[in-house]
Amino acid sequence: MSIFYKVFYKLFYKIAENIPAFSKLLFLFNLLLTGKRKQDILILATITKTGTHYLRFLISYYLILHDIQKKGGDIDDIQPDHFLIDKALPNSWHSSYRFFSKKEKPTENLSIIGLFDIPRSHMALRLLEWKGFKVIHTYRNLFDQTVVSYETKYSCDRDLKSEYESVEELHKATFESNRKQYISFSEGSVCEINYLRISFDQIYINPVESLALVIMWLGYEPDLRICQLAS
């Protein structure tokens, strides 16, 4: 990548980051190039470590089990595939839909629940860009989120260990950003988007019911046996 291209990309990024209307145009242009509609996209908007991976896991397995059953296969014999999630749902909203980045092809099984893609996003509500799209927001207690982030990322990765010496230091450094994300989805203006809010506790304690809730919210009748197997 040339120096000119790097400088141009950074400048382009800053413009899109600070001008929501421009960012929305890029999003819509990306959909136009893909030949898709707003209704085909579900944005999974979460603070990190609040159930993003778990919810993608549940949806991915539901889709593959549903497809196998439809084709007459034995869904009880399906073995776990640790790479299924990123193969089924590989895209992020930030890198795949805001700019002219290459999108990975999501699983065709998403058509089972009327979707083309479920890109994930770790940022506050983008009301202007996401108006008219489906959005799921997952959340958890912010200190719990910090503890999990520290234990699974900063304390066990030798390249990151020097960034924060304790959970408290990480919490202090990230609290305002995480709080901004959290409260952005609880403000009154959120009613302008098609939006579902689920806590990490709900997903963790009741994964079957949470998965069924998402499918019903999308307008489909969930297969409860497959929901149980996917969980």
C-alpha cells in the first residue's frame, strides 16, 4: 500500500467518522453495489464482551441445523465447528459497509430468517446511518464487561499486558466510551430504528429463549428443537 493511499484512506476515514450523513451514503452505496435492501441487513451493535460471539454462535448453528433438517439430514449427528461463526457471519459494519472495503460472502442460510448479512458493530448507536435497518443491541454490567475484557485479552496476551496493569485501570480508561455506547441505546430517539435490546445475562441464562426471541422478532416461527440443539 503506497503512502499516498494510506494518507488518503485515513483522511477518508475521518470524514466518514465525523459526518454521519456521508457515512450513511457510503452504507447505502454499498447496499446498492451488493444489490440488497435495508431490510436484508441486521446490525449486531454491541459493546465488546457483551454476547456478540455467543449470539452469532446461536444464530449460525440454528441456520445450519435448519438447513440440514430441511434437506433430510440427521441434525443430531452434527459436530461442532469452531470456525463456523466467522465463516457464516464474517463481516463488520465498520469495515465492510462504511467504506469501499471487500465484503466476505455471508452464509446463504441467512435467507432462512430473511436476511443477507449480520454485520457486527462495536460503537454507539448511529441513528442517522441505521434508520430503517434492523438493529440488535447486547449489553451487560459495565464493570463485569471490563473484568471479562481484562481477563480474556489484556492479562493473557503478552503483547497487550503492558497496556493496563489492573482491571481498575482498564475500567477507568474505557468507562466513558462504554457508557456512551450503553446509554445511546436507551435514549428516546432509539424508537426511530427497528431495534431489539437483549442483555448478556438473558442470553447466557436462557440461550434457547433468546434465540427464539430473535427469530420471532425477525418475523419467523422458531423451531424450538433446533433452538435447543443450537444452544
